[in-house]
Amino acid sequence: MGNRTIVPFGPQHPVLPEPIHLDLVLEDEKVVEAIPQIGYIHRGLEKLVEKKDFQQYTYVAERICGICSFMHGMGYCMTIESIMNVEIPERAKFLRTIWAELSRMHSHIMWLGLLADAFGFESLFMQSWKIRERILDIFEETTGGRVIFSVCDIGGVRKDISPETLQKIVGILQLVEKELKELTEVFLRDTSVKARTKGVGVLSKQAAFDLGAVGPMAKASGIELDMRTQGYAAYGQLKFKPITDTKGDSYARTKVRIKEIFQSIDLIQQCVTLIPEGEVKVKVTGNPSGEYFTQIEQPRGEVVYYAKGNGTKFLDRMRVRTPTFANVPALLETLKGCDLADVPILILTIDPCISCTER
Amino acid sequence: MSILSMTKTLFKNLFHGPYTTQYPIKKKDYYERTRGKIEIDIDACIFCSMCQRRCPTGAIQVDKANSSWSIERLSCIQCNYCSEVCPKKCLHMDQQYTSPSFGKVRDEYIKCTNTQSQGES
Ligand code: SF4
Ligand code: SF4
């Protein structure tokens, strides 16, 4: 047995490599155990339901995370709509799906860039983010914001997208698809990329299941777990199959995310052909009374929203279980036995978002 | 399996100019919906305080007695909620964001209509 040392890892900048702190117990260069600690950027957003009424809280919910901001707003709105028995217009459902899938795309492309950055492939990082910019531009054009959209509301969505703009989006996505095909080849075929991802951080199917992994983490280990199959928003009317892989290593997780980007492009194209005409919002009156919980699929995996209303305009309780929180045990499992140099990449492959986790 | 998979992209980039906009020489074109900052048409305002009550960040302050409407620019999150609830539709979202500042700025707008103040007194 070699000498045991403890190396503190993190916390670092909230964007990336994320403010998670790990005490890495090392034996020579191998990690024996990782002890996590979170709580560096707790902002008390759940507590805010006592101060902001349920309509205002939509804006707070969006700010839980800067990457899945649309999905957080959507998940919260869906929960409140279910409590209040509001049926939103069909067109709003499709618009929500389009924005949600665009969010997934920009999140995954951003992640690809960060992965490249983590193993020092700077030009690949820049290329990925260059492509992501096109999607942020679509967001700015359709919602008015690049990161925080303020477009999802209880009872539907605030803004409509005109048919011309929808066609324009399809055109841009075709271009993005072409550029991405070229770029993702590098992620999947390049020797140096493969050297850092193939066979690193293997999570078996059983371990993923036992530790409750979600999202691409579970999918890459062969678990077909995708909340979109429940058919919320317009997903029930679209044709798709969750993407899975069997290897369970970092390479498989990269592959799953890359395939999900192309799947999102396909889903948006389906939405554009199927989207019906009509209203985008219904008027909501009264206050929520009762409780409900919603699951939706974020880029990082399944997220759970729980809200409890008491008939006043202030909710009693609002709770979010974020995907990163569910993936931390699986992360600790993959860290066991890895090299110290692989730790940053392994943390990255769960696509951590500590800001959501601590809210 | 290759080590030259980036070559095509790299060559393309070699002959392509910069992808970034050369600010401040070239200004960015805003979209119609871009949310920059809240502007008020103070003459139309009736000081009903609806915007103040609904603003999620408490950026707006309405003073009916002095006919003044003010906004804390750094607190505002450009959510557009105030402009949606305003009964007189006198608030609107401008595409240009506020210029940088060293401290917290409260922009105050005062309505100066003699007719109204006379009518109230
Ligand atoms: S809601 Fe409109 S009319 Fe009322 S105080 Fe605000 S700006 Fe003025
Ligand atoms: S845009 Fe939002 S944050 Fe800004 S003043 Fe209006 S309601 Fe308040």
C-alpha cells in the first residue's frame, strides 16, 4: 500500500469547473475515495416563495440555472398549471417544446466545448462555442434574451414565433447540423480525444441503477430513462426514442450527448411541421391550492418540481430535485480508482451544475 | 481514428475572418424583441403603482403625491412584467441596454402637468 494523501479539489468558479469541493483520498496517483462537499453557492431560491407571489416566482424559477433556464421556468409553470387545472393551448405546448429542445442543444454544445477545454483542446472548444452562438441568436430573436428568456408563463407562453421565423430557425438548424457533423467527428474519432475518454470512468448499468443516476449518465450505461417519453408538452405527439449506449465510460457519455443534439434538431423540425395555429396563452385566475409534482427531462437528466399551494398567492413550499444532485453518487463511484489527472474530466462528464443543485 | 480530424476546420478558419463582432468599431444589431431596458412614457402614467407591486425585484418606485416614477437600473432584471401589467401601456422595453455605471443609479421621471396638480389640490 502506498502513501495516502488527501488532495482538496475545488471549489472553483460557478461557471466551470463548478464550485464543488472534493476531498480526494489518493494512493500515489490513484484516487481511492472522493468525499464531496457542496453548499458554496446556496442562494435560498426555494425560500423565496414566501416573499414572491406565484406569478412572480416564474422569474425566480428561471434563475435557478443559467443553462436550463427555460426548462426550470417550464417545469415550475407545469407544476402550477397542474395544481390549478389549467390546460394550456396546443400551440404553446409546441413552442415550449421548441425552446426546450433549443436549450438542450445549446447546453450540450456548450458541454462539448467545455470537455474539449478540460483536456486542453482549445481550438475545439472555440469551434463548439462558435456553433452555440447561432442558437443563442435564435433565442435572442424569439424571446429577447440570450440566457434568461422570461417567456414561459403560467397558462402558456408570452411570445409567439411567426411561421417565417420558424422556417428561418429550421434553416439555421440545418446549417448548425452540417457544422456539427464536422465537429463531432473530432470528438468521436480523434486519437487524442479518445485517449482521454475511452474506458475512463466506467459506470456499469447495475451501478447506475443502484445509485440513481439520471440523464445522459444513466443513458450511457444502458438505462433507457428519459422523462420526455411521458409525453409532457408536445413530446407525446413527436416521434423519438431515448438514446442509449452500453459502454458507460466517458466516451459513451460524449456519444449520447452528441446524438441527443441531432435528435433535438429532428424534434424541432417535427414541431415546426406539426405546430397548430391558435392562441399561445390562456388567462389564469385564482390562486393555487393543493400540491403536485412534475418530472421533466433537462439536458442533464430528470428534474423534479414539487409545489404546494394554500389558496393564497404565496406558495407554501416549492422544491426542486436537480439532476446533478442525483448524479453525484454515480460520480463518486466513477472516481474510485481513476487517475488524479482524470478527475476534472470525470466531474465534467456528469455535466455538473452545482448552481442548480444548491439553488 | 485520426489525429488530423480538425485539419479541414482549421484550414477553413485560416481563410475566414474573425467570427466575433469587432466591438466598439462595429455595433451589434439588436433584434426586435431584445430586452435592453425599461422606458416610460411619463405623460401617460397615472401613478397607479401596478408596476411597483408586480415587479419581482422591487426596482420600481411610484410616488403618486409627487407624480414621480423611478427605477433602480441595476435591480431591474428586464423581465418585462411591469410593461405587461401597466393599464395605460406606458412602459415599454427598449433594445439598448443601460450604459455601465460605477454605482447604483435610480432614474427618476417626474410628470409636470399643471393641469393635473391643480386638479388634485
Ligand atoms: S403601471 Fe403604468 S400607469 Fe401605473 S404607475 Fe406603473 S407606469 Fe404608471
Ligand atoms: S422589467 Fe421586471 S424587474 Fe425591471 S422594472 Fe419591470 S418588472 Fe421590475
